[in-house]
Amino acid sequence: MLVEHTFIPSLADELTIKVGETLRMLEEYEDEWCLVERLGSRSGERGVVPRFCLKERPRGQHKRGASSTGTSSVKSGNTQ
């Protein structure tokens, strides 16, 4: 999965993600949040992020630093 929108966590189980990062989705929940694992230089970090921040990585894309035009930021507004 590629990060399409930056996400800044507000809870301990959430993961900070930035546009262009590559993640592995481990689980997708009914509330449209996902458990992900970071790939690359900080690989192994895990946490939950909103599903809309991610997009499918095109098959065969192996270039590092592939450009993305998404630049929006999201701040969690958990109402629990």
C-alpha cells in the first residue's frame, strides 16, 4: 500500500504516516481503519491508520521515491 494522505495520530495505537511511504496492510476493520506495518528504513513499526489515507500500490512498481500528488494532512478526531 502507498500512503496517499499524511496522518498524525492522536492515540498510542495509531501510526504516523507520510505521503509516499510504503506500508503492508495486515488487517482491515469494518470501521474503515487498518492495521499496517511500515516497510523500508523504519520497517517493523505497526499501528492503525484510516483506510482512506492509503491506496493500492500498482503491480510491478519497484522504484523507490515514486511521486505522489497527494499532500493533504489528516488529524484524528476520535470520538470515543
